[in-house]
Amino acid sequence: MTSDITTLTASLSCPALTSEAEIAPYLTDASQAASGHPLAVFLPRTRADVSAILRLASAPQLPVSVRGAGTGL
């Protein structure tokens, strides 16, 4: 799955976070409830970015989770 993430990251124009230090702030919300560990965090800027992420992740069947503002409310 790591090679799929590398391919996905290289195919997108939006920022992608892949190191543990970069991903750490996205692992919890205001509730502080842990919820798994992603291999990457993508920061889409446009609807086209979101569409590209979902399209490219669907072929290798990579799981996708959506995160809001991180408030947990």
C-alpha cells in the first residue's frame, strides 16, 4: 500500500503530508480520541483536487477518510 501512496502523491498537485511528524496533528480532534494512523494526509485546495484524490485512490482500493475542521463538535 505504501507504493500506492507514493504513486498517488506524485500524481496530485495538492500538498501531501507523509512523515509521522507532519501527520501527527491530524490524528485527533478536540475530543482527543485516537482514530487510527493514515499513511498520508492530502490537503486539497479545490473540488478538482478532491475529485482527483478519490479517483486515484479508487483504482488500488485505498481507504479514504475525510476530516473536517478538527473540532470534534
